Amino acid sequence: MAKTVAEAASVAVTRSPLATAEQVADYLGVPVATLYQWRYRNLGPRASKVGRHLRYRWADVESWVDDQAKADA
């Protein structure tokens, strides 16, 4: 069933925007190149390709940070 414009707008409001590699790198305090290396080596936060762009869900970034803290404990 097709959503109305109001329903689609309410869904968009409840979702947080996807983060760019630059935003995540700034948040984590690492260079963007480090994020790309982590992705290549399957070490960093989960990322998705949107077209040709790399995007991160903030929840995945936070979860990854939490996992890193647990691994160091």
C-alpha cells in the first residue's frame, strides 16, 4: 500500500540522517583514510554504499564504539 505524504514525512522525521565518512571521521577523531582502511580490513563501523557514496548509520557507529570499549576492558 502506498504511503501518504504525511506518513512518509513522519517516517523521515523519526529516522536520523546517514553520516558521511567525513562526519564519522570527525566524530571519531581519525582521518578519513583510516575509515577507508578499516572498511577494507573489516575493522571499523559498518558502512553502506549509497550509489557510489559511503554512508554510516549513527547507531552502527555508536555500537562499534561501544564494542571497542568492551574489547579494551
